[in-house]
Amino acid sequence: MMRVTQPDIVSILTPSGLHAEHTLALAPYGKHIVVEKPMALTLDDADAMIRACIEHKIKLFVVKQNRFNVPIQKLHAAVKAGRFGKLVLGTVRVRWCRTQQYYDQDAWRGTWALDGGVLANQASHHIDLLEWMMGEVDSVFAKGKTALVNIEAEDTAVVILQFRNGALGVIEATTAVRPKDLEGSVSILGEKGTVEVGGFAANAMKVWNFTNKEAGDEEVMSRYSVNPPDVYGFGHHAYYNHVVDCINNDRVQLVDGLEGRKSLELIMAIYESIETGREVKLRFAPQQCRLGVR
């Protein structure tokens, strides 16, 4: 007789606009759920996912694997330790190449209902990293356009952020780089230090400068960079090890549903600003944001 093995975890890798539907369908089975970014495309869907997982006593993990990148971990530790002093400016740059052929591979790509544009898809990891480093966002003002491809959503956007701690932020995101990918970078500037993490996937320590030197600073540039053998799987190994540890040992999740919702709300506020042409305060109720609308 064939033995049927029950899964411990279910991973949802479907188009972004279907994540909520599939999470709600799976939650009653009582298996922990890992959902790819973004967790959903509307705040109502995200809230429904969080409630369902609480109701069925399961853990909800949102994939933000770049938080586990070696230089990103080092940078975050410096922020938490207060090495920057007063935070002044945080920036991310996503300068990637996605041609029409990429979008034509799947009908859902670049659509408002199931995907969104560069902000909701490609740059969502970097937006999460910026908020993780700099803290809660007070307001955003953004411009976006569809420059080089035929899709519903944007392929290029710039955003100015006001953080609640008084710092400013800049997001530059595009998939209109030609002919190939350029960078995926995060920079944090404070009164006592500057750090830049670059590379294609925020995987290379580019600048590590602090006014007050500490033991080990001289080794950071050589020790905290990783050349990913596979960019599209880079970071997932550490992320899934974290998932297993959280389940087996009841550890605190780095990115649960509530944490995943934060960057979704920020992305939706950015889209709201693009649509209205106005500065948008967080927390807010979407009025003209088209992300996730069917």
C-alpha cells in the first residue's frame, strides 16, 4: 500500500493577484503557508490572508529573501546598533532590463489585476529593504510612466519619501535599462556613517564608512559580498532555512503577514500618488490606485 505523506508547508508561487485566493483556499487544511512577494495586490486581500492564517492557527511567511543577503544583514545590524546616528537619506536603485519578450511570456505580467509594474514586481524587494532600514514612512510623492514596453502598468518610476524619523528617501526603479541589467542597490546615509550595498541583487558591499571605527570594519568589504551562482534563486536557501527553523523551534518570523503588509501598503501609496499627482500620507485608504483591481 502506498504511503501518503502530508506536507508541513505549502508554497504559493502563482501570479501575485491570485495569492490571496489561493491562501484562503489552502488555510483550512492547517498547513503553514509560504507566499511569494508581494503577498497580495490589495490591502483587503492581505488582511483576509492574515485573518485566515490566524483562524486556522498556521504561520504565514512572505518571501523577502533579500533580507538574508550577507551585506544586507550586516547593514541592518549597523542600523539597529545606532552606528549611523541620525538617519539622513535612504535610497534604492533598481535598474534592470525587461524587454517586451519577457512580458509576452505570460499574459498576467504587467497587468494591474495580477501583477502591477516595476514597483509591485521587480522593485518590491528593494522597497521592503529601504523601509526595513529606515523605518515607518510618513508620506510619498511619485511619478511613473510606461517608457519602452506595451504593458498596462509602469516600467519606470521615481519616488520621494518622508520617513517618520525625519529622514528622506528616494526610490528609482526601472525595467527600461537596455541592453542588460545594471544594478539593484541600497544606500543609507547618516550623520556618522555611509553604507552602500550594490551588485545586481543587493549582494555586494560597495561602501562601508563610519566616523567611529569598530573592530572588524576593515574586513567588511571583503567578507560581506556574495557572488550569486543563480540570481533568481539567490537568498532563497537562507530564507527557507529560516522558515524551517521558525516552524520546528517556534522562532519569531522575520517577515510574517503583518510585516509583508507594510511594504504592500507603501507600494499602493506610491501608486496612489502616481495616479493622483499628489503627495500621499500613510496610513491611507486607496481611492485611485489600480493595483489589484479587476
